Amino acid sequence: MTTATPALFPVPEARTRTGRSAVDRPPWERPALAGLLIATAALLLWDLGSSGYANSFYSAAVQAGSESWKAFFFGSSDAGNSITVDKPPAALWPMMLSVRLFGLGAWQILVPQALMGVGTTAVLYAAVRRQFGPGAALLSGAAFALTPVAALMFRFNNPDALLTLLLTVTVYCVLRALDGARTTWLVWAGVAVGFAFLTKTLQAFVILPPLAVLYAVCAPTRLRRRLGQLALAGAAMLVAGGWWVATVELWPASSRPYIGGSQTNSFLELTLGYNGLGRINGNETGSVGGGARTGGAGAAAGAGGYGMPEGAPALRVGGGGWGETGVDRLFAGNIGGQISWLLPAALVLLVVGLVVTWRARRATDSLEGMARAAFLAWGGALLITAVVFSSMQGIFHEYYTVALAPFVAALVGMGVAVLWEERSSRAAVFTLSGVLVLTAVWSWVLLGRATGYVPWLRWAVLLGGLLAAAALPFAARLGRSWMRLVAAVGLGVVLAGPFAYCMTTVSTGHTGSIVTAGPAVAGGRGGPGGMMGGPVPGAGAGPGGELRAAGPGGGALPGGMPPGAMPQGQGQGQGRGQAGRDGRGVERVGGGQGGPGGLLNGARVGAEAKAALRAGADTYTWAAAAVGSQNAASYQLASGEPVMPLGGFNGSDPSPTLEQFQQYVREGRIHYFIAQSGGAAAGPEGAVRGGPGGGTSSRIESWVKATFTARTVGGAAFYDLTAPPS
């Protein structure tokens, strides 16, 4: 059947074999798409400056790259190029260019991230529309934009924003390649994966197996050509992701920054270890606890550092410290509220879509074949990523789940479109009703996890969803208008919960290393992200542009610590924090009452400390050195001068060695050493615990304290390394 005006979800006969519309675009499509993109931009740009510098670890690298092209290329933490961040630098490059053009500030850093969110919505729309029409594409775009973790991460400066965009582009390019066995589009998919690797290393490769198998089996051309095309795409991926790796590995180590996160100054070791297999099996050398999976001596050694109270229980890593693994991980605790609102519906609709399209031939030279390929591509990407996330015993944060958001959204839009096309069938209508009931009930569960959070909403969602589901079969008998009305009410009901979480997210500032979307959720299997991050880790705009302190967000802290035991600068804010500079000129660089911060967040830096760091800074390579990247980043962002992060992010990297540090001091290249919050705790035989398991940073701190005299500056202990030894 063909129609003069395309329906909201066009029936298959209204489209050509390749999936493009056989008739002109409906007059409402372009305005609707423009509205979707404008609304997405508004959501992501709303009060963006409230997060200030967000994750100061990456913001410091952005500042460094805006001042030094060498730091730009390597992704160095400081303009002195002592050490890199623990990721490749592709995600930093757009932010660095923005700061180079417009100056350093919260908006300049975060606007590129927000634009990536708009871009992801647009790519997702284009991908879904080709086979399923504008209505399905709009639904997918809206579902993605209203995913709470997406609203969080596209307003934050972690690499996950660019990674999610590139993963979406990859699936889109593969689907375009399948439509006619087009080599060019498959090569572009390889390029996207290559740059995704330069964004977050091996996570870029997670979705490759199902996509490669799909193309090898279903592309409408002979097998030999399919394999050749995949080889070309692999070569494009190798070039796009390997040129930077080859340059770094061939560059003399003595003239480039140390590779942060590695223990041997090797990017390959970082990729395969700390950022690779260690994330799966929990054996992450250099991580919190020194790779110990269940705490122990290594983890305990880290407790005294980073401002952790002496004798406090250690932060555990592995399956116990980062949340229990298992098939329900993505639904449990705080993680559920980040990503799982539409996840049950997506899984059901994936099965429905495959059942409906399974009659198609293997090749994608028919409409049904392309539709099935789309379900297999998005569904395969969702399932394999979900399995990996559910089994990770190493470092796992709730915000990683943003990578699932486009996959879930695409399946929801496509699945609803397939059922809508079959709405004359009672089975299709009752399936739609069942999906609506499932989603409404699950939203009711998720909304109930945040105690006292808009209590009327969960009941409105539940009752509205049940009523809409019950009315849908009757509306189908009354005609298309009634069917659309009831369906619209049902969609509004099931999106109400994630919309509320999104509004809570965008109306609150987020700072630090671990952040979560929505309100604070007590208990669950979240891991440190849920236990320490909360929706407002030391953030929230207060009068005059300051940040309000965040109250306890519920849930236990590591090892059963009460909420008040978390050291300043980590997780829940203690007092008023600062994080960057807003439009009113208020500087915000972390949380805490002053002095050094901790592993997960930076320190509040006052005027006295800034003045000390700026005094004669042009005569030094580094204005100061501090243990851990977050500590160093706070002082660097506040003063605008390079600060050396001893030991990298965790304080456990052997960079620099004690001998190198002593040489820098003799050459007069470092002005101050800034001691850790509350001083370092003495370990066995008088050693100072400067990081997980002690190590190089501990020996440096011990030597400085034994050699130089401290003075208190802005609540922190400053050691003048240019003064005569004590």
C-alpha cells in the first residue's frame, strides 16, 4: 500500500529497496528534526558553567594543551610536559582548540562536549530514519537525549562524550555500507573506530565483533569481496588509530612526557594493562590498591595518602570495590537510574524486530533484510557492550554506561516502528501494551530508589502507563487518531522518569572524577561511583556563583565508612568547593575547605596560594609539584602555571623518579612542593605513603620533608625547593 503523505511510521511498501523514502519528506519532518536538535542543545547547554572545570584532571590537560603544542599532541597534564593523562588525547583536542580560540573557562571547555551530544542525536536520527522513517528516528533521538547519563556526560569533560559519538558514527557507517556493499562507507567506519581508539583505547573495539560478523555474512556481494572490504576497513582503522601510537612509541622517551597510567612509560602497556585487560580481570597495576583485587596491604597503603584518614578502611578494587558483577549490574543500584529506563523495552523490542524481519533473505538487498541488519547491528552493539560492562571486575563507573545510550534509543525507535506498522494485528498491539506496562513498572521501581524524590511522579508514571496500556487495544479499534493519541500519552508517561532525572542533572553542577546523573540513590550495587560520586559531588551553584556543599547522598562509603569520613575533595563535597571560573569571575577548582584535595577531586585554592605560585613563575618549568593529578590540577588551573603531578592520577606511576626529581630541584626548575592533605601518614620503617602501595611519590615526599622546611600557604604545606636545605 502506498500513500500520498507518509505516515508517522511509514509502512514498508512506502519505502524503496534501499530504505530511502520513495516519496518526499513529510512537511513536518524538518521542523520536527530542528526542534529535536534545538531542544537537545538547550538541555545540554543549560547553565553549563555550573560545573566549572568539571573533572579538573582533564581540564588541566586542556589548559596545558592550549599553551604548549607539545602538550597538545601528547595530552600532557601540564605545559612542562612531565606526564600525560592516562588516556590518548583525541577527546582533549576539541576542548584544547576551543580554549586556544576563546580562552580558558568552563564554557570553553564544555561547549564542545555539548555539541558532540547534539551531533550524536543527529547521527542517530539519520541512521534510524533510513529504514524506519522520521517518526522512529524522532523517537530514537528523543530517547537518547533524555537518557540521564547522556545528559550528564555531554555536559562533562570526560572522554566518554566523544567515544559515544564515534561509536554511533561507526554503526551508522556500517549500515550505510551494508546498503549496497559500499566499500567507502565501510572504510569510514574503520576510521571512526580508529579515532575512537585514540579516545578511550580498547573500549572502541568492543562493538567490532558483531559488526564485522554482520557485514561478512549479510553484505550483498560475494564473500571474497566482503572479506577484502573488511580488510580495507581494518587498514583504515589501523592508520587512523595507529599513527599517534607509532609516533609516541618511536619518540625518544627522554624528550617526551611520561605515559600516565603505565608503569614502564609505554602506551602499549597502558592500553593492554591499566586500560585494557585489567579492567576485565581487576588486576590493574598502578590503580588504587596497586592491583590488589580485594584490598589487602596494597590497598591499605593507599589509605593514608590522598587525604584519607589514618586507619580508614581501604578503597577496594575488583568485583567487590567497583560493584558486584553479574547480569543485573546495569539494572542495580545507582547504575539503573543512569541507563536502564528503556533498557528492558529495548531488549524486548530487539527480539520483536528480529522475529518480524527474520523471513528476509540473508543478504541486505531487500527492505526487510536492511531492517533486520539494523536490528542486528544496534542489538549486537548493545548486547556485547552490556556483557562486557556486567563482567568488569576492575575499575567501573556508572557513567561508562553512556556508551549504551544510542544503542538502547535506536532499538526503542525501530522496535516501536515495526510494531506500529503491524498495528492492524492484535498481537502487535498487545505487544506494544506489554512493553508500555514493563517500562512504566520499571520506571516506578527506579523512581522509588531515590528517597523522597518527587514522590507523586512515580505513581503518576505507573498509573498513567497502566491506563495507556489498557486503552491501546481499544483505541486500535476506534481508528488511527485515537491510536495515536493513546500512544502519545504512553510515550510521554514512560519518558517522564528519565526527563525528571535529566532536569535534576542539568540543574546541578558536577565536579570531580566520579559523577552520576539524577538524584542521590541509597544502597545498590553501584561501586565507588554510586557511593562517592552522587549527583552533586561538591557542586551546585549558590549565591554569587559559589558552589553549594553537597549533603550526604546516601549509601555506604568504602569499607563501611560513614558519609562524613570521606576526605575533603573526594566524592561528596565538604564545605564550599570551587570548580573553574564562571561568567561572574568566580574561580572554582574542586572541593574542600582549602589545602590539597584527594584522589577523586581537587583542592580549593585561595588567593595566597595563587600569589605564591605566580611569583616568579616564568623562571621555573613548574611552579610546583604535588602528589596526584587532581591535587596538581587544582593549583595549575587556579594559578595558570604548570604544576607537576607526581605519580600521575593515582600517585603511583614512577614519574619522576627520585633521582630525576632531585635533578630538577638542583637545576632550579621546580619552585614548590605542596604536601598532601593533613600530611602523609608514616608507613613501615618511616616511609611515607604517597600513593597506592607507596612508591616513587612516597620517596620524593619523604626526601622533601627531610630536606626542606614547610610553611603554611592557604591551608596547605608549601616547601620552597629553591631555599637552602634545612
